[in-house]
Amino acid sequence: MANRGDLISCTVMFQQFKDGKVPIQFTLNGKQITQDKILIAYNPAEKSLYPYIGMGHTGTRVLAKVST
């Protein structure tokens, strides 16, 4: 669970792209929150990756900073 002022990060490790999959990793305040890297299917010629944020409650606000 994230609280006000927490920093959530999702890193896509394009440099580790292999066998049609790219690993991603999530952190909360600099600490890894996933046990292992998550592999997602990715074909750079067919699709792009777009960041999004899903919220569980109405009225919740998020300040997002997206970097490449």
C-alpha cells in the first residue's frame, strides 16, 4: 500500500530484452516490491509501451512524472 508522499517506480529494462520478452520491476520508495522481475511480451516493431496508473478509489489524486 502506498501512502501520501510515497514514490512508486516501474522500470522497463529494454537492455535485457530477450526471446520476445522484456523485464519490468516495481519499487516503492526505492525498495523492490516484486520478488522477481516480471517478464512481459514485447515486440518493438508491433507495439509501444504506455504508462498508466490504476486507482482503487474515486477522488484519489496522483502527481505523475514520466521519464525515459
